[in-house]
Amino acid sequence: MERRTVPGRLSWQLGEVLATRAETARTKSITLAVPNWIGHRAGQHMDVRLTAEDGYQTERSYSIASPPEQEQRLTLTVERLDDGEVSPYLVDELRVGDKLELRGPIGGYFVWEAHMGGPLLLVAGGSGIVPLMAMIRHRAAVGSTIPTRLLYSSRSSEDVIYRDELDRLVRSTTLLEVVQTLTRVQPPGWTGYHRRIDTEMLRELAWPPDQRPLMFICGPTPFVETAAASLVALGYEPGRIKTERFGPTGEA
Amino acid sequence: MENKLDGNAAGGILQEIFPFEMTLVQASCTGCGATDAIGALAVYKHGMGTVVRCPSCDTVLIRVAHTKGRYWLDMRGVRVLQISAEA
């Protein structure tokens, strides 16, 4: 992909909602058209700003779920936090044709592109799957065969975002493994993990340290700190562990 | 309660000010001398703005806010910024 030599300053612009799609009871994907969209890299996020009638403004960051190969539009997946200032509006109120104030794409640090190699270990807690899904979709779109493991923690199978697509990708692409842990409610006959991610689980699932995997962790702050500290304790290089915390809310 | 985030969370407002992708910019801490990509630093968002801290020694590297039509940028905790001119 062509890289601009100087990205330039960001400013707020208006995107138009092209489509929305419920992913789970609490999450929705919102596809937007942004004028003069310059494209993004898998793992980047957007800032969204809402302005109330009295002028009060508030902004939040949301990861881009779509791969760079989905050109000229981007998809955010947003989880509704019941006490949130922004997410209830985005999930419950926003309609096709509405305009939304956006700034981005943001970030070059929490980014993975196929040329960066692997093996790849992705660790997601709840809606922390979103930027990692952009990486998995990018990997599939370019036909990469870099060995990739996703460890994905959710409360229940109903809370698993992109469940069907992940199943499909595991069947249709090479060397992609998805391991789920369901921390609160498991369906009958569930034989997978049913506890929060811990050092022992990462020891079983992460690539051996001598393979020098690239690791990306995204989820609520306590989740990310547990996973990152466990990987460091297991002997992985801190410099190859990249984290994106989305705050203390939520639980996975 | 403080809301601990990563340097990614400061990328938006910093790139409103600087014409570079800022999470890959290397910042050296005046407190302990550690040098890291801004994306690897700790970020706290408050009503008044964004605070970037050193994950090693907790020194405040950057405070930034946008209010009343101005950017307020305090970088006294940064000894050196290394900005790649190529990416």
C-alpha cells in the first residue's frame, strides 16, 4: 500500500452512515463514508465527537473493524456501555444517512500488516476483538499464511462478536486458529476454556518464546494488564507485546 | 478513578497539532531517561485533557488539552522527541 511520506495533521470531519448491523445484543457495526478518505492500517482507531444542543462536546475512541482492503468506507464496531455518554447514542439512535463527526485514522503503533510477519498472537477481551478483527480480515484479504492464533475471551457465546465470520475464516484460511474462553455462561456440552485468561492459558496457547511472536492485546484495562504481565513472565520480549486498553469498564 | 489507557489514546489530539503520526514518535523521559514510542506510554484522560506518563517512572511527559479555541501543550517531561521523517 502506498504510504504517504508526511501524513499531515488530523482534523474533525463529517462521515455519513451507510449501514448498521447488530453484532450482538450490545454491539453494533457502523459503516461510514468519509470524504477524501485516505485509507487506514489494521489496528488503527477513529475518534468520534458528539455535540449536544447546548454546545457540550464529548469524544471517544473506537477501533476500525474493517480491513484496509475495504476501500472508500470504514466500519467501526461499538459496544454499548449503559452509563456511557457516546456509545448508547451510536448503538441505539444512529441511523443510516445520519452524519457523524470523526477524526482519524489514528495510530501507527498498534498496527499489524502482513509484511511485518509473525507468528501472530492476538489476545482479545470482549470488544477488544475489534482492532484484532481488522488484522484478521486484512490477513485474509491479502492471502497471508502467517501462523495466527486468536485467544478471545467473552462472557458467553451470545457475546462473541463476529462469531460466524470467525468460524468461516478458520475453515477457509490457512493457519488461523481461534480459541475461545467463555467466562460466565457456557453452552451445554462446551469443552473449551471457561475462565478468565491467565498465565497458564497463555503458556498453553502462545507460540514458544523462541519463535519470537508478535503479540497484540486489546480489551478492558485490567484484562490487558493481566495478559501483558503474564506474557512478560513467560519470557516474551516486552517490545513485541503491543497493548490497547479501552478503560476500566466492561468485563471479559 | 483514573482511566489508564495507552499512548494510542493520545494519538488523535497530538496529530491535530503535529503533522506526523505521533504514536510511533520516540519520546525520552526527563525523569528516568527511558525512550519509548508514544504508543507504548501510559495515558490518562481527564475532563481537562490528556496526560501522558512514563510507564517506568510515572513522570508526566506530556499534558495536552484543547479548550476555548486553543491547544494547551505542556511537554516539560520530554527531553527529546525523535520524529521519523519517512513514515
